[in-house]
Amino acid sequence: MSTLHIINAPQSKSDLSLLLQRFDSSDAVIFIQDGCYTLLNHQVTSVLNTSVVKAYAIELDLNARAVSRQNALAFDIIDYDAFVDLTLSHHKTISW
């Protein structure tokens, strides 16, 4: 059963690493609202690059928080319509 993990608050590298260890390969993680600040940490994006979990971030939320796209290799940038599609394609969602 796949889960979409919604990160809506900033996470440290160690917190995110612990979360990712619990995720299944069919899970996905999306960074929204202030959770986008997590992506400013290069250590976090390196953890995402080595994870089997697919990662996403909302473009409007990234822009509103001036989070650079230079780390975009670790995650896909999507809009809110794609976010809705993600929620529909996973069996459940969990907000962190």
C-alpha cells in the first residue's frame, strides 16, 4: 500500500533521514508550504538523491520562499494539480 508523505514544516537532515528509512519504495514525499525550506539544506538533498523514494515540491511554494531550483535534481517540481493527482494515486497520505 503506497503512502504520500507531505512535509509541510522544515525538517533537519537527521529527521528526514529517519523518515526516509521508514518509507517503502512505492511511497512518495512532497514538500509544501514551509516544508520547502528543508530543501535549502544540501545535505538533505543528497539524502533525497540516494533514496528510493520519489520526491516532489510545489513550484508556487518554492518561489514564495525563494528556494532555489539549483537542488532540483533531488526532486521534481510540480504544480497543485499534480499534487492532487499524487494524492489520488496513493492509498493514504501522512502530513509531517
